[in-house]
Amino acid sequence: MPPDPDSGYQRLTELARALPGQFRSGFRAGRSVRPVPTLPSRVVLLGMGGSAIAGDLACVLTDPETRVALSVVRGPDLPRSVDRTVLALAASYSGNTEETLDAFEEAGTRGVPRIALTSGGQLADRARREGVPVIMIPEGGPPRAWVGFTLGAVLGILDPAFPRSNGARVDRVSRELEGKIDAYASRRGAPERWARRIGTRRVVLYAESAYQGLALRWKCQVEENAKRPAESGTLPEIFHNTLVAWDAAGASEGRYRAVLQFTSAAATTAEERRLRYLAGLLRARGVPMVTVRLPAEERLAALLHGIALGDFFTLALARRAGIDPLPIDAIDRMKARLSRGARTPSGPRRAPTPPVR
């Protein structure tokens, strides 16, 4: 019997509704961990997929509000500059992500202070054996559904870098979001309207550089929840390359692609002017465009609301297409095949890794 799409939709909807509480819990967990006496000025998050995105999202706050340079390493190889003066956060929901485990071990070899964020698996086992602090992510659901907890944990770890603690801010913003969740999840809410407007087209997501992590999160959610390719880009960068392609687009382009652009209540006059220019160009080319106005001026509030809106938008895309948003069978098949001992010209593969992230 084929899986019931409604059951996956309902489970991910429940987890999306839990975002504010997840975020508070993760922040408390992260703030309780202190692997080094003083927080370094450089932090790297080691991770893949739904576990790595917390680093991109955290940059929305750390870049403008702290002196910490936070970056994400998506792969097994650490930059040569990562040494014992850097803090490494290894994030793997399953604890068995091969690339993250390799990067975690390499960081240990270099004497890099580390923290593990996981629900268990090999990462938790190795971290405990090596005396590395572990923040346990609750189990149940795919990694992408626990972004609230992981993001909260990252911001909790980095809390000493902010001019003042974010404890009260986290509580206030998450409580405000709880008051909006029903509206965001409603079949009459904005995410449902956007999904109806986009239809079956490929989604192209644009955000000002301050919110590029949010655009990437929505892209990944479209791909995993709605099971369709998506694109993302940042403004003003696209006006130095992508603009040429849109200008040359034919009248039929609007049948295949639609643009979703982000703006916030704190957008500058220059940013609003750029968005209007883009809107006019797309309209002239017959390309549907949806403007997502992040409903807050404060960065953390805009970020959390943006995550929630993206989750319900992509779930609406899946439901309208009759797709179960929960499975990621293509990734599981790929990992299962690679774990069966495929060989490369340089010799045998590493030990098999379970087909999970």
C-alpha cells in the first residue's frame, strides 16, 4: 500500500507549529554549554542539509550584531585556517552523517574546541568518548523539521558574543510567533495564497543579502517538502548577472517559473527601489511574482516568522500537488547504494554509513 500523503503532511505541520517552543528549548540548551572560557572570534558550523542551515540562519543575527565570524562548512574537509583558535559546532541530526563525522574528527586532530549537536548516533558516541560537550536534539521527524531547536542552540552557544544576553528577546519573539502560527497554517492564510499563485512552477527565491540564509532555507524546503527544484539568489548581486537572463526571457517563461522575493519592515529606500525594479521587469516578461513581507522590523522576529512562513508555504505546495512532504527517498537510495561498498580508483570506500542524515 502506498504511503498516505496526508500523514506526512500532518506530521510536518505539527512540527512546524512547534517552531517557537523548539527555539526556546534549543536556546536554553545552547546557553548552558561552555566548551572554552572565552568565545573565539571565529566559529564554524560543520554540517549538511537540514542540520547545516542553522548556521546560515544564525548569521542573520551574528553578522550585524556581534564580532563573531560564523561560517558553515558543508563537506568533510576543513579549511586550513581552522585551528585551535576556532570553535567548531558539529551538527548532524542522525549523528551518522559521513561528511560531518569526518570534519569532526579532523577538527579533533587539530585540537579545535568542539561542540556536537545531534539526536544520537556515532557523533554522540564519539563526542562523549572524547570529552566533547553534546547538545541533544529531540528525536522524531526529519532534520529539517528541527531547525528551530538547532538554530536556538547555535544562538545560545554564541549568546556571550552579543552586547547583552538574548534570553528575554528569544522568549518575547517566540511568544509573539505562537500568536501567529494558526494564521500561518490556515488554508486561508498567506502561505496558502502564495502556493496557489505559484502553482506548479519552479520557484525562484530572492532576498537582500542580510536574509540570504532565509532564502536558502526556503529553497531547501521547496526541494524536500514539495519535491521540486528551486533556485535562490541575493540582491543586489543578481543585478550584476541574473538580470541579463531575465531581460532576455521570452514571453513563455512565466509558464515555467515564478519569483518569490523577500522584503522586511526595515528595508531601506535603496532596497525597496531595487525590488520595484525587479517587479517591473518580471511583470513585463509575464513572470508571476510574490512578495513576502517579513512581518517584523526586528531581525530575530523577522527571521523566525520567515522560517515559519516558509514551512507552511512549502507544505501547502506539497498538499496542493498531492505529494507526501515527509519522505526523502532519493537521498536514502543514494546513500544505500554508496554504502554497499562501491569502489573508487584510489581503493575501497570508507566503512559503510547508514542511509540517514
